[in-house]
Amino acid sequence: EMNVLLKRMEELRSEEETKTRSYNKNWMEGRCSHKPVAVLDDWVRKLKFHGETVAMGSYQGAIYLCELGNPPPDSANEVKVQLNGHTDEVTALDFDGAVLASGSLDTSVRIWKGIPLKVA
């Protein structure tokens, strides 16, 4: 049975190496790209995208929202809204564009409605 297990482990390792080579090839051939979404002074714990808006739950309990756009090269989108209410790390986040639900290690669940995404 040990030989069967060792053989299966080698197969899995080989499959992972093949996937990694494929991913690296996509990057090298320019089929993938990346850009900063936002720059925060806190660790991001959870993300939720809805259309062109991203909600980010942080390690310190704040929730940030920004609209994805086309910022200048080597820069990030501006955070439009910061929601404060949790006193500990955000561990759950859901957002449908109108209502945002969040849960935290502070044992609270919050429902946020009427979030103004446009800066006046």
C-alpha cells in the first residue's frame, strides 16, 4: 500500500508542476496582467467584487470600498468609502451593490445599507 501511496503522491506532484508551468507561460506570453486595486494602511482579510466595485474587509475591522477604474500606470484606485463599526478582524463579507453584510471576530454581524459610493 505504501508504494501505491508514493506513486499517487508523485502523480500529484507532477500535475502541480504542469499547472505551474502553464500559469508561468501565460504570464510570460502576456495573457495575464495585474494592477493595484487600492493601497491601504491595513491588511486585507476579505474581498468581494460587485460589478466595478470592490469591498475589502480589513484585519483591523474597517471595510473599504473603491470603484475599479483606469488609474494612471503604477498607481491604484482611490478608496471611496471607509466603513467603521467592527472592533476586530473582518472574517466574512458579502456585497450585492446595494447592501453589504460583514462579520467579524468581535462576534458582530453588521448590515450596511445606503452606502454612498460617489464622492460629493
